[in-house]
Amino acid sequence: MTDHAGAWSAQEKRVVLAAFLGWTLDAFDFFLVVFILKDIAQAFGTDIKSVTYAITLTLMMRPGGALLAGYLADRLGRRPVLMASVGLYALTNFLSAFAPDLAVLLVLRALFGLAMGGEWGVGASLALESVAVQRRGMVSGILQVGYPAGYLLAAVCYFAFYDWIGWRGMFMLGLLPALLVIYIRRHVPESPSWQRRGHILGPMIRNWQRFIYCVLLMAFFNFFSHGSGDIYPTFLRQEHHMDSHAVGLIAILYNLGAMAGGFMGGMLSERIGRRLAIAAMTVLAAPFVYPWAFGQSFLTLALGAVMVHFAVQGAWGVVPAHLNELAPPEARATFPGLSYQLGNLISAATATWQVGLAARLGRFDMALGIWMWVVIVAMMAITLIGPEAKGQTFVAKTRT
């Protein structure tokens, strides 16, 4: 690892690429579902709300995966656990293509959530421990760009292949991430900061107040991101009667915006600090919620969606660095991943709640707009009252 912010070493490049691709392909496998909720409901003779439990279960299982993978990564090393997580989420997504009914599909999506929950914390700790401290903001943004990049990849596949391969074929594409395991095996070294640890319970208990804060922060982050993306393709199909190509094109555009936002948010956090960068990106979303939710034309909806996702992922671009810097070094794979995924657990039913709110109000657009504006205000408040540890040294301690 280099000790300055000059030229990137070969090791830094390989590790960051592996962590980026791990999260990209994880998100790709996750977001394949959001484009085919209506098709699954029709195939299994149920309604869309029932199928959204596939998303809910995935999100609910992610904390268990984060705890298990984080514990193993802190004890056994980041690299082998990252490979196991990627292999498992690829396999379960592929098997989803062969589900004979909704019950089996829900079980498979729960298992997928276990694997998905393990990947983020382990991949982020491996990457951020392997680069120079001055690069953390940039690397944080790069890593988090993987999330909209995966969504973008899913949108491209939906746009290009759905009419040919159908919803089961979309799930089969989810096996592709298994190829990443081979790359990690051959080219990615272990974190230079990792050492075999004793129990991680002590560091977690000693930092319990900070951990609870991070869980709450990540709950609102996930209300923000899942509230803007999970049900939006269905909203465009149901309320605006768009076909698969129009929905896919809007999703491609807003994920390009999200990728730009994630990188810019991470870079901005190196200049003005983690909390201020999150707050700045969050407030940027507020005026664009209106065209995103209430627009009536393709161009208006697309513009609103691009800017909302630019802002959402701009805030998210700070998260990998922010959580890893707040974590105790003895539990750096466990603390960020578990707090993130417990926040996900709190927000797991976002899509279901949004559909339910729309049914009560009688307007899908109003439900989406109210949801986002409330979350923006809450995000601003909880971010600015919290701690920050920008530039925290990741020092490997003596073996225990």
C-alpha cells in the first residue's frame, strides 16, 4: 500500500476493482427483481404487493449475513469471506429462475439476502484498509458507485433481453458474478491491516452508543435509497403505462446520474468533511422530488429521476469511508456492515409500505413524494448531530 496520494499501486487498483465489482454485481442481482415484480405476480397468480415481500425478505436477511461474514472476516481474513459471499449470492439468484411458486422464490430471496448482506462490509473494509488515507473519500465514492452501476446493468439487461428471455431468464443472468470469485482468488491480496483477532464482542460493546447511532443513520439512508428506486419501475409501468423499453431507458439514465453523484459525493467529503457532504447531497434531492414523482411526460420524469438519484447516491458515496472511520479497528469488517444491514432491516418493508400508502391515498405519486420529503428532513437532522472521524488511521494492532 502506498503512503501518499500519488500514483496508485497495482495492489490498490486490484483490491478496489474487486470490491467495486463485488458490490456492482451484488446490486445487479438484487435489482433484477424490481423490473419483474409484475411478471412474477402474474406467473404465480398473486398481486404485486405480495411479490414485494421478496424484496422485504432480502433486506431483512442482510443483517444476519453482515454479522456472520463480518465475524468471519475479522477472524479469518477479508479475502476468503468476500469470495464466499459473491459465490453464494450468484448461486441463489440463479436458482431463483427455477422457483415453482412464490413460497420457494421467497425462501431463495431470503438466502440471497444473507449473502448480499455479507459482501458490502467485507468488501469495503478490504478496499479502504488497502489504500492510502488520502484516497478514502475517492475510494468510498468509487465503491458506492457500484450500487447504481449494478442497477444500471440490470436496467440494460431488462431493456435489451427481457423480451427474449422473460423473467426467469433475467434471474439466470444472475450467475455471472460467480466469475468474480476467480479474479479475487488469483489477483487480490489480503488486507494489510488485518490480523487474526480474538472476540469482537468487547469492541462492539464498548462502542455501543456509536453503533446504535450508525444503525439509525443507515436506516434513514436506506429509506432514502430504497424509497427512490425499488418501486419506481413498477410506478412507471402501472401509473404511466410505459413499456419495458421506456422503463429500462429511464432506469439507465437515472443510474448514470447516480454513478456520477456517488463519485462526486465521495470526493466532496475529502474537502468539506463526511457529514457536510452527506447533508449537501441530501438537500439537493428536495426540489427534484416533484418532477420525479409528479411529472407527466417522459422527459420530466426522467430529469427528476436523474437528479434525485444523483443526490441519493451522492450522499451514499460518503458512507463506506464514514462508517469504516467510525468503526473500532478490531471489528472493522463487522461494525460497518452490521450497522448498515440493521439499518436495512429497519427499512426492509419500504416498497411494501409505499404501495400500501399509495393505496390509502389513492395516488401513487403522492405516496412517493411525501415519503421522500419526510426522509430528506430526517436525514439532514440525524447526519448533522452525529460524530465524524475523517482521516482515522487504520492501524493493525498486535495479535490477540
